[in-house]
Amino acid sequence: MGTEKVEIVKARTDKRDYKSIILPNSLQLLLIIDPDTDKCAASMNVGVGSFSDPSGLEGLAHFLEHMLFYKSEKYPVEDSYSKYITEHGGSTNAFTASEQTNYYFDVNKDGFEEALDRFAQFFTKPLMPPDATMREIKAVDSENQKNLLSDGWRMHQLQKHISAEDHPFHKFSTGNWDTLEVKPKAKGLDTREELLKFYKENYSANLMRLVVYTNESLDKIRNLVEEKFQDIRNTNRSSFHHPGQPCTSEHLQILVRTVPIKQGHKLRIVWPVTPEIHHYMEGPCRYLGHLIGHEGEGSLYSVLKTFGWATGLSAGESDWNLDFSFFKVTIDLTDAGHEHMQDIIGLLFKYIELLQKSGVCKWIFEELSAVCETKFHYQDKVPPISYVVNIASNMQQYPQKDWLTGSSLPSKFSPSVIQTVLDQLSPNNVRIFWESRNFEGHTDQVEPWYGTAYSIEKVTDSVIQGWVLSAPDENLHLPAPNIFIPTDLSLKTVQEKVKFPVLLSRSSYSALWYKPDTLFSIPKAYVKIDFHCPYAGNSPETEVLTHIFTELLMDYLNEYAYYAQVAGLYYHIDHSDGFQVTLLGYNHKLRILLETIVEKIATFRVKTDRFSVIKETVTKEYQNLKYQQPYQQAMHYCSLILQDQTRPWVEHLEVLPLLQAEDLAKFVPVLLSRTFFECYVAGNIESHEAESMVRHIEDVLFKSPKPLCQPLFSSQHLTNRVVKLESGINYFYPSEGLNSDDENSALVHYIQVGRDDFKLNVKLQLFALVAKQPAFHQLRSVEQLGYITALVQRNDCGIGGLQFIIQSTVKGPGDIGQRVEAFLKVFETKLREMTNDEFKSNVNALIDMKLEKHKNLREESSFFWREIDNGTLRFDRKDFEVEALRQLSHQELIDFFDEYVKVGAPQKRTLSVGVYGKLHSSEYKAEASQPHLTEIDNIFSFRRSQSLYPSFKGLSGHVKL
């Protein structure tokens, strides 16, 4: 076993130890020792992917990735790997890329050794039983069904389709029933035999990279890993390599018109370029993406926005490997922009001409390099499971010293390398993909895997030069030096090590919660300001106008705030019962950005041209909700039924066309006229700074000579009420799928448990933990109802419950509901027969999950903000719930099941929401009147007729008069 003495570059703030080892079978691995971790994790990256699929067996690599989860010689019980990991507080998954397949898991520390042993079997002696093979082809087919009407998948495949047929880039990678069952059978091939052959030929130790993340000592983990992974066969398989480019001359200088599923127009401009991986220290694509994708004044996007032609732009490298790569610019167009496609392409090439004339700028590269360096050295800790996946992938592509950095640290200024890639962004090797529903009926070709309609025409260099000449003459220029780059990265001294947020101040205007950083030691802060505006929710019109108001604010701020984003300081404005401003990033210049946002709110004026653009964008956003996955539609109906005072998006869509700029101009002063803001400030920020922020907001909004805002009346404080379903009744809300082309149906089966209470919560959580994996195993692995099959907890404003979420083309909602009930009946026996050891093991797993420390400021802030937003304010929740768990008995869990979950329990409260897809539309009418179900005919009549749980929110909101 060899150990290499190469220094791995790591962040200055990183206290972990890293050890690289090569086993005798040539398996390369990296051990990460983190004594502070609560979870252990591992990722195996195998250097083979869908590019290696045999011809006529599309999706074989992806299918193999599914099959390895089933069982092994050492652990022959089906799905026992996933069961073990779930019961030890962990999670597991895998993905197949073009040249890599990555398997990964995380688990509580006490379960790591056995989990790792079970994981190792994937690569030594897996069993792929014949009966499971057939079942899992259905899972792959269901996964593909879910993607068929997704524009992201469709457009990516179209770009692959228009390439050389003999190049692996051209392939279809997911697989389906046809490619894995029907066609192989017709050729006399046995898919399972091909699967075993593919595994034997490609899964060789020398192509594998393993990352193990643990709290154990180096010697212990080293011996453990060697023992478990040394038996992987090494056939010295050479890694996949396909010389030659995917795009030949016939696939360049083309304009492809194509019809998407969703509303909206898009331009994707793509050039084949030299892969940046060969020059990642020089970062040519990063440099060019930074400039072409910039949104500050003088940028391409800023100019397109001024004309009202674009609502989004991104630029950078995509679909790359060692042999080929693409540089891609994606522009979201308005209706007007769609009419000016030639001008937009002309302006893009004008900007590229500007880059040619300006030459490669040293100061821009150095500024970018400095931003990247700060970002790397002050990066947030992420969950170990994400960390190991990223590094295992890097190990396939980068030399050892850069396994942690990848290409994130460009530091070598080389004008010639950047110039080479810039020269490749020329009209003579461009591919333009232009998407719009307007092209429906005007295309003459169909992409075979997804059925996407398209047509192709040639666009020569001279045609594009003509577009450049006729494009408007705008003042395109390079960005200015970035004032938001932080220079003070020092850490504030915290007076007291407080564990939970404290209420620093409360007045009739505001409440301020403050939580200094005691865990992360990183110069970042998180600020959330929630403006409670009772007039926002008066009607569908006021809700939509509030939405447009928040979008316009961000629109006005964009050119200025984009610099902050580049420098690692982010903000967002959301709308819900008013509006919420969130800031997250380096604390040094955060106050400057905050003051600008508040100033924009205080001086808000409606610009008619921008109102029209935002109204159009918001309209399309609502229109496109009909293309959500059926399970998402079911979740939406479920929320509407349960959450009082919520409205369906169809009402918003109906009122939108009538709303004009003057409506917003009249409404915003009303919206702001009565408000109360709740503020949460956390991270590397001192209490006096937090208080000063709140004072500033109060001064600007409430205390000017003509104040914009007045405090809320006592009667106006916001509440969040949730419907209390009646005991012993099974409510059912059936609905037809909104997209008549979608074959998928879905069921959300919700079981209501009750109001936030530590003892009740932990019973609910423990039941969800023990039932989660058996539900997945039965309903997906065995019955193959569908790829999307889950049992999860649900929390509506402090009201807890369980929900089964299943999407299927095989069964309609009625049948799925019966399968869920059948599962619960079988599971009841398992629950009663659970041994004391199994019960204790699950309790301990849940305790470990609760005691897991927050990884970073965003994670911690989300946890505490949820308590504030719900009104539950139990910042110490974990301590009390752990205590309740320690006292819980097996019998109490059974009693909980008998009262709340058991089929037919007299006190049980359930709601099933069924969305009927194209294949089950005939069942829609038939199933509505089932004797054991109480149908909900109208959501709002139903909601009005039900009792409501008391609200947690708004109880402490008002100051005593």
C-alpha cells in the first residue's frame, strides 16, 4: 500500500487532515479526518459512465448504477444496504454521468464501519438477481417518464442529437423500457447478461477513486479501508477516451428553432472550445464567462435589459471533458426580445468584439483571482456527503495537489491562453438554439428520445456579420472595479458564547433577534428582515402586486448589487404576507448593500417599461405552474386545503392581465402604510451593529417627516392558522392533471398528527424514521409504483404530520391509495414485532441526528428563522426532544401508531390528494365517489367549514397597550 507525499492545497480555515493512499489493487483513495464531525460519509467515483453504453443498450451504465443497490453475497437480503443506513441516521444515493458513476452515503458515526462494509460489496461481490432486473428496468423507465416533459432534459438531448452520430456525445443516457427490454430481446440479447458483462469489463479498481470522511484516527481508518476494499478486482482497464469532436462542420454555423413545453423564449448560443481542464490555473472560460455573463452597467445583459429584450443571462463552460467542451451563453427573452433575435446575437458578437479590442485585462483577471481565493479560503463547511462526492469527482480529473480546489483558484495570468478561447467564440463555429412555443407547426424534424420538434438552417459568418452591423449602437463597456470586495476579514470578539438567538429589542415598529457566531469562525453574516404587511394579502390582486413590487425592487437594484454577488455578498427579496429581505455573505460591506435596498424601498417609483417586462415574466411564471410534475401539483392542493388564507395560483393568473402600472403605483404606499418588521441578525456581527441596522430601517421608514409606514394595529398582527381535519374521516380531493400530455398520475396521502409538542414530535419523527425505508422498498423496489416514492414528515406552521408522495404511470391515485393502506397493514406487524435492540438502535440514531451540529451559518440561520417564522420560538427544541426520546418506550410508539396512523383508527385524520394523468383520466370520475372516502368538492367551502388549530404566530407580536 503506497502513500504519496504530495501536499494537498487546503483552505486556511480548514482544520481537517487529509491522507492520500494507493492500495495494492491500484485503488486510489483519500482519507479525511475530522474529529468534530457528527456524520461519516464515503463516495466511490467509478471512471465509467453512459458514454461507455454499448450501442443498442442505451442506459446500461445508469441501469447498473440502480442494480448495485439490491443485494450482495455477503448481505443477501434485498435493500438491506439502504435499510441499514436509513436506520443509522444516514442517506444514500448515486448518479451516472457521461464518464463517471458516483455512489455515496452518509451515516451516524456508530454505524460507519458496517455501512462501509456493506458499501464495499457494490464493488466486490454484488448480486443482481433476475427478478430484480426486470423490476428495476421499470424504475429506470419511470425515471425517464418523469423527464419526458421537462425542457431541461429535452433541450440537452437536442443539443446532443445534433452532433456526429458516431460520437458518444450523441447518445441517450437515461435508458427506458424500449432500450433495456424490448430492443435487446428482439436482438436475442439478455439484458442481465449484458449488465454482468458491462460490470466485469468496466468496474476495475484502477478506475475507481474513493473518499472516506470520518472522525476516526488515521491508523484505524486506514486499516479498515484497506481490509474492505483490497478485494476489488483490478483489470488495469484504461479509462474511456474518444478522440475527435462531437460537432463536425455540418453541426456548426447552425440556427436551430425548437418548441419547448413551457411558455417563454430562450436563446442558447454554443461554441465548441478547448476544455478549460487543460488550463485551469489560467481559467480562460471563467474569465470570459465573468465578462460575458456580467450584469453591471455597460454589460451585454444591462443593454439587453434596457431594451426590454432579456430577463436573464448566464455564460460559461458546460458539457466538458478532457477531449471536448462547449462555451454556452443562455439568454431568457421577453416577447419583444424574441422579435429581435438577430439584434441580440449581433450585440453578443459586438461584446465579443469589444473583448478582442480591449485585449485581455490583467486587473480584471487579478480581481477575479482574488475573489476566488477569498471564496476558497473562507468557504463554508458543507455536509460531509456533499464534500466527498465533489472530491471523488475531482480525483478523476485533477492532479493530487488540486483535489480540493479543482479549478476554483485561477492564479496564472496568461493572455495567450485566454485569447485562444476568445478566438474560438467566432461566428464560424457557433451553434444557436432558439426556443419558443411560437415555432409550433413551423418545424420539420423530431428528436427521437423526447419527441422535441425542431428545424435547422445554416447561418454563415457573413449573415452574422450583417446582424452585428445592424444591431443597435449601444455603449457596451467592461465592468468597473468592484467596490464590494471585502478587505476586512477579521473576526469580531463575542462577549458571551450564546447558544440561542436573543431578543435584543422590541417596539411597536420591530423585533430584533440576534445570534452572534460561536461556531463557524468565518467573516460572514446573515440578515433576514420580514416585513409583515397585512394589506398584501387582501385579495389575489394585492398578492400579485406585492409579487411584482418585490421583482421590480430586485430589477432596479440588479446592476449595482451584481457586483456584491460577484464578491460573495448575496441578497434576495421574497413575498409572503408582505415581503422579506435576506442578505448573506461577507459582513464587511453588508451594511452598504442593506442601506441601498432600504433606500430603494423608501423611494420606490414604478417605471412603466420595467413594469411591463416584470408583469410578462410573472405571468409566464404562473402559466408554467401547469407544467409542474403531478406530485408537485398534488402538494400545492394539499397546502391550499390545510393552510388558511392561502390562494391558488390560478386566481393570480386570472387577475394579472388587468393590472397596470398605475395600480402598483397606488398600491405600494398602501402596502407599506401599516407594517411591522421582524429582524434576525446572525454571524460575524456585533450586537450594537445589529441594533444600529434596525434603527436605520426605523428612521428611514417610520420616522421621516412624512413617514411611509405606521405601526400595525393590535388587530392586524399576522397569524398562520391550519385546518384541523376531523377524526375518523378520510378526506379525498381528486383533480385532473393540468398538463393533458402528462401520463404520470400522483397521490399525496397525508396523515395529520397534531400541534407542536416535544413528546408527540419525537414519536412522529421516530415512526417516520423506522417506516421510511420499508415504504420505499415495498412501494418502489417491489411494487415499482414509480420512481418518485417517498414517506416524509410534513410541518405546516407547527402542525405536524406524515405524507406518502407517489408518482406513477402504472397505477392511478385510487390504486396507489390502496397500496399505501396495504403497506401500513403489513408494516403494523413489523412495528409490533420490533425487538428492543432494534427500537433502541433507531432511537439512538434519531438522537444522533438531532445532536448534529449545524455545518454553516446559512444552515443554523434557517433552523432558528423557522422557529421565529412559525411563532414556535423553541430555539432549544433539540435538547428537549432528545430528552423526550430518551424516555420513550417501544409501547408508546405502538400506541402512537394505533392512534394516529393505523388504517381504520377511530381518531385518525387523513387527506388524500389525487392528480389524474393522461393514462388514468377515465378513473377520475369513477373514483371520486368511493364509500370509505369523503370527497372534497370545493377547497374553499371545505376550508371555511373546518375547525382551525390555534396559531403560534402573532401571539407575542403586539406590544401591550
